[in-house]
Amino acid sequence: MTRIGYLVGSFAEVSLNRQLAEVLVAEAPGRAETSEIDLRPLPLYDRHLDDAFPAEMTAFKEQVAAVDGLLLVSPEHNKGVPAPVKNAIDILTRPPKQGVLSGVPMGLAGASKSRFGTLSSQTQLRGMLPQLGVPLMGTPQMTVQVTDETFAEGAAGAEQLRRRAGHYMEALTAWIEQHAARG
């Protein structure tokens, strides 16, 4: 069984990205076991915490270390990476030489009402994460422009998203398995 942890980079009560994560998880292949790794309890990272990481940060890192790969489902804030996502990345790579993110295969997904989905923030993450040693899945990409039909039960847009999500999750699971076989 391939263990995939998923992170939702939105704290909104009604979140398009949480809805997208739910669709992606529901369409994961049977050989994938998914579990959310929650960003909401994390305090803001500060380098002064390196000497004594708070329990929430340590537990978060342990959860990430226990999976075979990650799925990051995140919005875009002001054409960039949202603060909770950047904070999580900082925590996962600290303290020096004690990070758990390097080598963990990852896929990116995001939903927005913008015509380009979350392309700008994903582009920033694609520039940052490989430099931290994260193998990122290149294709297929999962940027979703949300319309009234995207998550509406029985709507053509929702059915299209479900099929796309199944294709994406199959590819992500294979990507993670490929990297686990090399490790």
C-alpha cells in the first residue's frame, strides 16, 4: 500500500481547496492509502524554535516522515504561495540537518476562481521545492478553475473534475511508487 499524506493549504471554513482535496482523495486508486496531515495546529516558524521544537511541529514532521509521498492542495494568495504552506515547508526543513522533506515525492494541486487556477503559486513551488530536495511530479498538472459546476453533485463540470482527479491520483501514486522503488 502506498501511503500518501495530503496537506490542504487553506484555513478557510468553506474552502475550494479542501473540496478539491476531497475529490482527489475519493478518486485515489485502491493501492493508495491517503491521510490528511493538518497544517492548522502549526505555530508560525521562528528560527529561535530550532533548539526546542514545539510538540505540534514535531508531530507534524513525524507524520510527514511516516508517508511515502505528499499531495499539496493549496490556494494562491496574491499570485503566490499562501503563508500556511510556506510555514509548513519551513517547519519540515528545520532545524538544520533535521528536515524530513528532502527526498519525499510530491504532487501539487490547487483550485481558484481565477482563470489560471493556482498556476502562479504552483510555479513558485516548482522553483522552490526541488532546491529543497523534493522530487515533484511534472505532469499531469492539477490547476482547477472553479465554476458553479465544479463541485455541484451531478453537474457535468463535477464529473469532468472527478475523471481528471482519478487520472491525476493514478499518476501521483505511480510517481510515488517509482521513487519508493529507487529509495
